[in-house]
Amino acid sequence: MLITASTLYRDTGNFLRHQLVNIVLIVFFTSCVMAVVSKIFMPSLEEVQLLGEDVLSGATRSLIEMVQNMSPEQQKVLLRLSIAGTLSSLIGHALLLGGMLSLISIASSGRPVTALHAVGASCSNLLRLLSLTFLMMLSIQIGFMSLVVPGILLAITLALSPMVITTEKVGLINAIYTSGQLGWINIKLIAPVVSFWILGKLLVLLIASQLVILPPDVAIVFLDILSNFFSSILIIYLARLYMLLKS
């Protein structure tokens, strides 16, 4: 069966239109969870101010130099900031993946579904998705930190692994290996939408610089909602592609 990008775009648009309310609810729920997790682990404002303006603005020449020039108290605050951001992103992405993939699976079978039902149905896969998300985030970030291009290639080749691990019920390594094979073969179908997702993330960063007038908590939730909505479109597209590849 010949799979074209236009078919995938049309299918993604149709699903987005018919399930928009459920998608928005899942995105909103996920963003709120991310905000709560971040709030729990985030250091207080007084502790953050210990880092100083140079550190917060990234004025130092390198990360290693910045950490070396910090006091032990500043290093602890930076570590807590890193943990808060990592855990928030990790848990949020796993919840979004689980909820969206369950929504797609149930809706595609013709059964009625709600956002609450989809999130509840994803609970059995959350631990595996959490582990997979951690490995994906780690490897992609390392790729971006090295030469950028490896990060983009990893984002493309690993893109189908959440669909593989939830559909085929295989282990992490098998899911990553299978995704790598399928991703490389179908790189022309995956690369454009992954590029769109990356541009969406950059757009969120640009918008973030314009939200200084909003309370920090409100701004963070809004940005998470926007970012997660871009991610949900990517998930729909990739899930539909995987369905067509397996049919």
C-alpha cells in the first residue's frame, strides 16, 4: 500500500477536528500536571535569586565554567531547577503520549471515548512510556548538544517507538530498534512533521519572551499547553502512519 504525506495530513486533520475537545482536555490535564510537578520540586524565589543575574541570563561562556564558578549553595539550587524541569517534562510527555495513543486507539476502533476514559486506559502503559520517554529525551538532547544534526536524526528514527511499545507490547530495546528501522525507511514521511514540531517548540520559546506581563505560573501553564498541543498533532500523525504501515 502506497502511503503519501497528503493522506497522512488529511487523516491527521480529520482526527483533530473530530476529537478536538478530547485532545484539548488531555493537553490541558497534562499541562496542569507538569505545572504541579514543577512547582513541587522548584526551589523558592529567594533560592533562585541566589544564582545571580549572570547565571540566569546565561552570560557565562560555558555550562562547565558556570558550574565551576558557583558556590555549593548555588550548585544545589541549579540542580533542583534541573530536576524540576526534567521531571516535569518527563512525566508530562509520558502522560500526553499515553492519553493520546489511547484516544487514537479507542476512537479508531469506532467506540465512544472521552478524555478521562483515554487517560485512564493509558495507565497500564505509563511505566513503559515513562522509561521510553526518558531514553528518547536523553539521546535526542545529547544529539542536539553535539552537532544538532544527530539530534534531528534521532528524533526522526525514534519517533515511532511509542507506537511500537504500546501496540506490540515489546521491550524498550525492541521498540527502539523497530522504530529505527521503520523511521529510516519512511524518513521522507516523518522528517517534515518532526521539523514542524521542532519549529513549533521554537515558536513557544519566542512567545515565552513576550509573556513577562503574566504571572509566572500562568505563563508556564499557557506555554505548556501550546507546546503539548503541537506534540499532540505530531502523535496523531505518527500513530496514523504506524497504523498504515502495519495494515
